[in-house]
Amino acid sequence: MRQNWQQWNRKAMAILGILVIIGVLAALPIGASRWQMERGSDQVDIVFDYRDLVQIASYKSHPKQFIHEELGKMKAAGISSMAVFESSLQDLKWAGRITLYSSSTLSDLQGKPLEKDENFTYVLFNDAQARETLGPIIENTFKQWGINVSPWDFEGKQGLVLETPIEDAVLKAMEPDPIAIRELHDAGFRVVPRLSDRMSFDAESMDELLSTFQEIGVTRILFDGDAVTGYADNAEKKTLSQFAELLNKHGIGIATIENSKPQKGMASLAYLTHYNVARIYSLPDKDSAGMKPEEIADRFQLAVKDRSIRMFYLNATPASSPVKSSITDPLENLYNSLQGEGGFLAKMDKLGFTAGPAEPFDYTSPSWIKPLKAVVALGAVAFIALLIQAFVPGIVIPVFVVGLIGSAGLYVVSKSIFEQGLALGAAISAPTLAIIWAIKRVRTHTVGSRRPIGGTDGAFAHSGEMRWIFPGISAGRRFMMTVAIFATTAVISVSGIPFIVGLLNNITYKLVLEQFRGVSLLHLAPIALAALYLLLYTGDSVFSNLRKLLSMQITVLWVGVAAVLGVAALYYLSRTGNEGSASSIELTFRNFLESTFGVRPRTKEFLLSHPLFFLGLFLALRYRAAWVLFIVGSIGQLSMVDTFAHIHTPLPISVIRILLGLVLGALIGLVLIGVWQIGEGVWKRWVPRFNQTKQNFKSGV
């Protein structure tokens, strides 16, 4: 009975292996569909914060003249769009359209004591155009807040009295300044309105506003605050659906901001607008002023090429400089980052991108993708079952059956969790099984024995020390076997990539509206599983190895090693994913790699893991202690799979990245092998002579 079960188990493993291969093949057309989608949307829009420009101008002697001159410079520098916020009384004051007084300041201006018990806001329009255009907007806004508004005039100019303190009045949001929008449009700029959810949503008013935007060529809206327009009223009035319908009616899309907390309602609004969404990178104020122009250009280049960014938002805040005894701004620095041979516009042109309004990705989901995804999911379940079989032999059939049932239930509960769970399981299984295969492959070519090494039989050991050594394989043959095992291990590892591509083929991941959760587990699980396999599954038996491990005495050295490994693990995790940070030296090195190869290979792959794994394979065919390098090798194997977990990165970039990492890593590993061989030869030649001289010296004494 047991033999029959084992026989069935072996057949089942073969069938599951075939299912994995079929799953990989089924994912290829899905990947091709995504590849085709990524080839579209090749226009890049550079947006400047118009509010910042107005604020900078407010510190100049002639604000309007300054704005006019800077708009010309921006146009020449390649800035094609202006972001216009919802206006406030403070913004209109900075723009020179109105003058604001409180009750007390007005009484001082008139030279009369404040006799009334009031604390109102007095708005004085600076010209007739401001009165005609802005007057109705201000009146409607404050009446919506239940604040009394009445006409007022002063020295021949018309104004309004708002029966609320000025501190409260300046906080009320109004629609974007129509005068500024018209002036920017006439100056040749596209306008990117920044709307908020601070005002109550009114479909009729919004329709009129979007109609005005459409007339001047607005194609995309950026939201201000922590929620999209209409989110606050959505639960009661379904305002997101109304807003999306109006956006679709007027052909206007939206933008999502990278590296920021997703705005509430963004995912729903994106879905309702058929994913007419562009990703925008916002350059922080401190970087606009603190970074060098070439550094800004390099950052933008990486964003447009590697992260599918199609809009760039430039911030520029004025700052007081005691050193220069003046108010400074970063405008010139930003212009220099865009212009010239080393500027972003030149880099963008070399990459095949053109300046223009950001376009959405042409995302379609053909009917054939759904059945192919089902095949990919089946292959993922098979992959996970094979991984469990590697650690708990003989149960692959029930594990596969339970996996199918559990996956079906998970699909009913949450399609997103179903896809992410299987993608994560396959992503962990591939590099782990690759390392396990490499370990088994090395063991089949080595028959070890414990014996004293030193002299001509070994290296790097004191006389009489007992170590595992595998004689009988020449260095040349070991090298050829190393190349073959290294390449095959990489192929097994990358077989996990199609499952990520096939299962997570959704525009929501591309636009980072939804993220692949559990990536931190992917960064650790293959390393831990590879270490576990080496400790427990490479000796006489699992139980004997476990018994030896548990009976080992814990020394201060072991505690120190554990502490070092813990710190290393924390550092490793801090460097992974989008949240990782890098030193200035490493950033310089990364830029060097980027400029040299066009695509930056991952440092931990080609400079650490792949070379040490290559060396470890060569040494493990002779020295058992070298198997510890397989654990380091697992980092590179999982990193190749993890590269494709960054779904916003175009597929060609990810493919080139892992190939560069493998080739460069193997070349560096080849150098390490050469260094080892030279060092081993020197040791073998000179250590015996040294020992003989030492023995002769003792005998002579």
C-alpha cells in the first residue's frame, strides 16, 4: 500500500510539473497583451504650480510683470501646463485681484473708531473685470456657507461685506480663478485644475465648470487634499458616479500622485472613468531648491522610463535667505534641469517620449484572458504543492486538492486576494525550489568523507582539523558544472515570473491604484526556506539533523552571530520595496549604472548574491562548508522574481534588468573563482613548506 502511494505520489509530481509548465505558457499571451499596452501613452506633461508662481511674485517689486516674464521663461524651458488650485480670498489677494480688510483695519484706514460690534471681512475689487468675474463666485460661495453678503464701496471702487471674520473667510474654497485660467490659456499653457472635496458637490454647477474647462482644452484634473471631489457626499447621494459621468461627458481624465497616500475615492473614480488616469510625480519644494539640475533630470528620466510616470509636477516655494539677505526661489534651478543636452527634455527625447498632454494606457481585457488566467492559477496551485512536497514528502496529492478547494473559496470571497495569494505563493515557490534543486544537483555529483585536510589534499585548515571534502572532480569540470547549474537554477527561478505577470494583469496595478501585498514575505521566505533545507534536509535524516541542532550548546558566539543576522535582516528589509532608502554614495553608483547600461541592474543581484552563488556552486562541488553561500544565492533568485512584482515598471525594463544582473553577476563570480584558485594554489604550495620549516626549527631547538 505504501509503495503504491509513493508511486502515485511520484506520478502526481510529474503531472504537477507539467501543469506548472502549462501555466507558464498560458501566461505568455497575457504578458504579450500587457507589453503591447505599455507601448502606448508616450507623451509627457510638465506641470508647474501656478499658486507658487503667484506667491513668489508677491515678494517682487512688480508682481504682474514678474509673472509675465517668468511665464515666458517657463514656456521656453519646456513647461507646458499650469496647475490652478481652487481659489481663496488669500489667493485672489496674492494675484492682485482684490484687497482685504477686517473691520478693525478698515476703521484705521478711514481714521474712524470702530463703534459697531462687528468682526467682518471687507472685500474690495481692484478693477471692473475682477468685480464682474469674481463677484458672483464669492457671493455664491459664502451664501452656501450661510454667511450674509452685502455690497460695499470705498473710494469709488466696488466691494462686498462678508459677515464673518477674515481668519474664517480666507479658509473658504471657491472654484479656480477664471481670470487666471483664461490668461494662462491665452499664454499658450494647458491648464490642470486642482479640485478638492471641501465644497458640497452640486452636479449642475460642476457640469458648468467642466464645460468651461473643456472649452479651453483641459484634459486632466488633479485633486487637492485627501479625497477626490464628491467623496464626502457619495454615501448619501452617490456623487462619485455623478462626477464620473460628467468627466466622461466632457472627455476629462484624472491623475494619481505617486508616493503619496491614495486619495479617498480614487480607485472608485478611476473605475467609473474607465481608467482614464495618468500617474504624476510631484517634485518636493526642498528638492526643487536643494538638488542639482542634473540630479533632477536623472530622477525624472528614471520615473518616466521605469515607473510609467507621464506627468511631472514642479513645486517652487519662496524662501528667506539670511546669507543672501533676500527672498530666494528655485525657478532658475528648475529651468536648468529641463534644458540643455543633459536636461530632462533631451533625455526624454532619446527615450522616445514627446512633450504633450498625458494620455491613458490603452487598456483592454480580451475575452480570452479570463480562461488563460484560470490555467495560470491552476499552475500556481501546482507550484505551491510542489514546494510543500519538497519539505513534507508524500502528501503532494492531498495538498494539491486542498489548494484547489481553498483557491475556489478564496475566489468567491475576494478575486483580488485570490490572485495576489496565488501570485505570492508561486513567486516564493520558484526561487525556493530552484535553490533546492541546486543543492540536490550538487549532492549527486559529490560523495563526501570526513578527513583531515591540509598539505596537498586541502586548504585553509590547521593540521589535524576534520572537514568535509569532495575529491575527484577537476577544477575545469567543476567550472562547467557550475555554469550549467547556475543557468538552470536561474531558469527555474524565473519560471515564477509568468505567474505574477499572468495573475496580476490588471490596470489597477499598473496605475498603483492597487498594490501587490505580501512582498515583504517574498523577500524573506525563500531565504528562510533555503536555510531550513540546508540545515535539516542535507544530512542523514531530518530528525537526526534536528536532534543535533537542538542539542548544540548555545555560546556567546552564537548569540552574537544571531544578533548580527537579525540586524542584517532588518537592514535588508529596510532596503526592499518602494520604501527603501539609499545613501548618497549608492545613489551616485546607481546613476553610473544607469548611464552605462541604460537600465540599472539591481545591486544586490549582480554585486552580491549572484557572484557569491556562482562561487558557492564551484566550491560546494569540493567543500561542503561552501553550501552556506547557497543561502546568499537565494537572495538573487528571489530578487529576479521580485523585480516583476513592481508592476508599474514596463516589462522590457524588468527583463533587461534581470538579464544584466545574471550576466554581470556571473562575470564577477568568475573573477572570484579565479582569485580563489590562485589563493588555494599559493596556500597548497607554501603552507607545507612553512609547516616543515617550523618543525625543523622545533627539532633544532
